[in-house]
Amino acid sequence: GGFTVDGACSSSLLSVVLACDALAAGELDFVLTGGVDVSLDPFEIVGFAKTKALASDDIRPYDERGQGMLTGEGCGILVLAREADACAAGLPVHALVRGWAYSSDGASAGITAPEIEGQARALRRAYERAGYSIGTVGYLEGHGTGTAVGDKVELNAIRRLLDEAPDETTCWIGSIKANIG
């Protein structure tokens, strides 16, 4: 069967999380998952403009000059299977998903008001599932909205986990969003 997931900006990642849950539970053996974004609805752009989420020039994730995002269209699809099953079938393994999680920011937050603890909770759960500390990671691919509120919350959630980590490392963060919208 197939179904659609709507988690706003996290829809594609949420589809991967749900696929990993189904694989781990033995409900599925092979999954096509991913996301498509096509801006067909003018009200979406109007909504982003009203919330001041659109940049007037360049996207600048994690930059004090960040003033928002630019919309983009595209799709990405992953083929997922348990590692043992992929190897037994002679399929190439390009990457392993060691940990995944999600969380809610709670009742007081919304799409325009993310909260540090909700994002930190999801990160903490993912690293616990993966079996290693965020302090061992050298690079994080972030959401990088380019908005003052969104980026600040994301960076503070990551900082909170790094401060809690028993390991110390230099951890770079980036976001491909600035390259593709």
C-alpha cells in the first residue's frame, strides 16, 4: 500500500522515519519513500509572505543576515530495506540509517514558532536509537530555514545536545536548501 504524509517542511523526512519504523517492525521488507514539492497553490506563497518567511534576495541559512527562504520544487525518492535483506539479495548498500525519530514542539508552538525542546527531543531520540552521541558527529545537514527564529531554534537545539554529549568534536552544520530553495 501507499499513503501520503503531510508534516509541512518535514514531510519527506517524516516519510523516511515511517518507512524505517515499518522496516524495523518487520511490517515491510522493501520501501520506496521520499517526497515531492510542487508549488501549484498561490495561497501557499501568500501564506509564506504573510508570515515573513520569504527572503527578498538570497537564502542565508545560519547567517545573521538571514531573512527567509525561497521556494523550490523537486523530488527525492529513497529505496530502503534492512541491511541484511539488501546484502542477501545482492543489492548495493550506499548508506545506513542508524537512528531516526520525531517529536512535537507541543501545544504552544506552531509552524511559525518552533521550540528548542521539541527539536532537541527529536535529536536526542534519534541519537539514542543510533547508539552513539551527537558529540561524535563531524557534520550535520540542517533544515536551515534562513529565518531568524527557525535557524536560532535549530542551532540552539543542536547546541543543547552537543553540550550534553560526553564526547567533544568540531561539528560543522550546513543546509543544501540555500542551493536549491
